Amino acid sequence: MHAAIYHAQPGTVIVCDGGGTTRTALAGEFMATEAANRQLAGIVVEGPVRDHDDLDKLGLPVLCAGTVPAQSTKVSLVSVGEPVVVGSVLVHTGDQVIADRDGAVVVPAAAWPDVQRAAAALATREEEVRRRLGAGERLADILGLDLDRYRPAGGAA
């Protein structure tokens, strides 16, 4: 993690396979602060982190497999910049990692332009749904769902 953060360019998302560790944290407040200072875009760790409250305050997105209080030792380095499997997904340098509190998705670099266009179209459609909901329309009507067949016995909805 230290080497990856040290060599990363601004805007990079660090993706780390923790090698199955569950007893010690692979990142914490200090590493995340360093990543934020270097203007990295986030950290995805297949393994635990620590200092979760402090990580939230930093505003740097950190997705992990859990939390533990113990820090790890800094004695081994497997690779930096090589493909890595995290959450059963192969991630290559240059792939796009999009994440929020719900989870993460990896988009292969070659597919990124098409995904950007599709995401922009979806965002436009969702903004229209928000506008219509804000105006009081029912979601089923906006989505074109025929829910009359699910009307409770007795006729009242």
C-alpha cells in the first residue's frame, strides 16, 4: 500500500488484494491522509482497514472488506502496478473504478467511453424521474407500471 500510494499519480484509485488477511489493517488514517494529500481518488482494499471514523472525516473514498483495530507490519511487497484480483474481479492499470457506499464496479479501460455515454443518459433519465416525483407524480405512473391487478380486496388502495 505504501509503495502504491507513493508512486500513484493524482486521480488514481489504489486497488489492493490483501492476500486473505483479516487480522490486521492494510490501511488507516495516516495512509489515507497521504493518499488524499497526493490527490488520489480513492482506495479499494480486499481486506480490513482501521480508523474508520477518521477515514470518513477525510472525505477520501475507502472501500474495504471490514475493519480491525490492529495495524499491519510493513515487511512484504508483492507487486505494484500489476493486475490484481479484488472481489473476484480482475483489475488492470488504466481500468476505471467507480464506487460509493453501495459498492464498486470496475470498468475495463477500453469500455470506459461507452460506459460514460450510457451513464450520462441514465443520469438524465433519473433526473427527470426526480423532477416528476418532486411534482407529486406516483413512481408507478412514471415507470409505466400497471399495478391495478395488485389492488387489495375491498377496492381501497
